[in-house]
Amino acid sequence: MSEPRRWGAARLTPFVVAGLALSAVLSAAPSSRAAENAGAPAFSATRSGIPHRSIFVDIRTVDISRRETRERILRQPVDRLIVPLLIGGRTPLALPSFPFAQIRPRTTSAIAGSRRQPGRSAAASLALPYDDGLTKLIQEAKARHISVYGFVDCLHWKTLDAAPAEDPFVKHPGLAEKDDVGRCGLPSDGTYASPFNPEVASLLVRFVRLSKQQCPHLDGLVLECHLPISTLLGYSDAARLNYISAHGIDPIDLPLYGSPDQMKDVMTWVEWRRQATATLVHQMSAAFREGAPNAPIAAIGRADYYRLQTGVQNTLLEDWLSWLTVGDVSEVILETDIKGPKSPDYLSAVDLLNRAHVAGRQSVVVTEPSASSEGHSAGSSLAAGETEPAPTVELITSVSQLSPRSAVTNITSGEKMP
């Protein structure tokens, strides 16, 4: 929880503390991998299909089994609903073959109206998927012509506040990524699964497929895929053995500082790490697009990622531009600071996208978070000649902040929802 910028998993609270909650959405046309496009640009010159207002509902703390809560959520002026499928190593779905804990309604009374099969005890009913509320929320959103995306926090499987029973690594310690002394990083960061472990990739691909089966009305997917920025992870047994098999050297023996000649082997390792995460994103994207090759997939990424030093990028492994370029994602949600569209990080990311893709591509402006609707601005596009208000992303972690002019909102409490 050391990064005051994230809206997924356990990074909701730091947003409030730091007052940073800005993002931007940039659109890309779905395409095949890299050079397979015969030179066609992966990035679209249009933002067609990108929702102008979205709402993210953290169902760990919002009891969507309650009809009145769902009604209040959908009463907001939105055209996209984002619901967690996997967040902080927890899922609302009943998937007993997976190591993820199941999200439960906040109170036992929340399941009082659930359909109970004959002969099942109340305790057994608690094992029912938290889908009476989730399924109804999705169906009710679709009835109002609101698109629904599922959110997957790919690697952050254990948060700081997770109970032992919610820790997937207790029974599967080999899936966790580690630092060079065998730890899982800073305790405040929680624990991350290894993107270098084929078992993790296989599990996540199966999870995406089964999520589609249980939630067939999903329109798209939102992926958050990175390692913590505070600790260099990548020395688990699986990571070391796989790299030794590929390049004949143990990563733990690689110097992180030295002359250019000494760093050649290190840069090979850096590229291998980047490719491992890119492959994971590709596999999950492909799994979601089975039967629907043009399904929209968004990725969350730092606006300043490509301004960071190589060593920091190698620690984080959030190469969203590459994922976008090859078509594994069709949208990127850029995270920036409170300066929003005036932030050097945001402007740099927009410039990078303009140079990397087609001229005249339309970009999107962000709005700042606010406790009320007063002072909100719809924003305007940074692209030349743009006149229509652009899609915006506004992150709010209290429903008391919701307003008719909200853009993208995090709902983490249902108690003060209008």
C-alpha cells in the first residue's frame, strides 16, 4: 500500500489519503499480435466505443446482494459498470478448484433471501457463489444498456489486511514471487504471484475462462498486471529455474550495477522479465476473446512508467504500451497525479502514444476527484480540433462523493449512497 495511485485491490485507501485519484482512457482498435498486422497500425484514430462514464464497484465492502444498493449504484449516470472478478486474491465466484477466497456478503442477513436448495443447511448456503447479487447487478445493468466489464488483479493475490484463511499462498507457497533473500517483499505490499511461473499463468487463464462461463454477459475485461514498485521480485525457485533453463545463468548471480559489458547479461534478464509479463497479458486476453475476438480489454498503467529509470521499470513490469501496440489490450487507463492533464507524466504518455501510433489520434482528459459535484469539469480533448467532451475517469472511494457529473467512480461503501 505504498503506492498512492492504484484503484485496484488494496490500493483504494491510499488514494484517499494522498488525494490522488486521476486516470485517463485511451482507445486502441483490437488487432492481432505485432507484425502479424502486415504494417497496419494497432492504434485507432477514433475513440469509438470508449464509455464516457464508468463506475467501479468494490463488492468486498458494498453489499450488492441488497436490491436497494444495486438500484442506487445503477441510478448513477454511467454507461460502463466495472465489477471485480479477482481483487486482492478474492473472488465473488464459487471456484473451489482455485486458491482464491470467496467474497461473502457483508452480513449473514444479506443472504437471507438467497435461493436455498432443498436439504441444504444455512452453513452450506454460505458456500453458494456471491452471484445472486453479482448476477442481478450485471443483468440489471444490461437492461439499462450499461456495458459490464470484469476486473482482474492478475498478480496481487494477498493484501496486507488479508486473514490467514484468505491467503492463497498458505497452501500454494510455490506460486509466490520472492526477492533475492527469499522474502515476498515488504509486508505492507502484501504478496504477489509469480508472472514467471507457468502454473500461475495456467491458473489465471483457466480463471478467465470460467469467469466468462459464470458471467456470460460480460462485455469486456480490465486487467491490472504488475509487481510492487518497492521491492525487486523475481528470485523464486520457479523464476530462477526457468531463467537458467532459457539462458544458462541464475538471475541471483547477475550484478545489478557495472560496466556496459557487465550489464549485457542483466539486460537480457530484464527483457526476459518484460516478455514474461507480456505473455501473461496475452494469454489472459486470448482466453477472454475466445469466441469474441474483438472483445474490449483495458489495462491499467502508470502514466509515468516510461519516464522511470530502467531499473524501476524492471521492478514494476507494467509495459502497457507494448500490450496496447500488439493488440492484447484495446484501452489503457493511465494513472497520474493530482495535476491531471497538466501533469508532465500524463503529457509525456500522450506524446508517446502520438509518436508511437497514428497522427491525429484522440486523447482523453481527466477530471479531479471531489467530495461534491461543485466545480467539476467535463474536460476537453488534447487532440487538435477536438470539441466533444472526452471520456474521463474519476476515482472516488466514498459513495458520498458520487454526483450526477461523476465519471469513473470507485464505490467502496454503500452506506451514504444517494
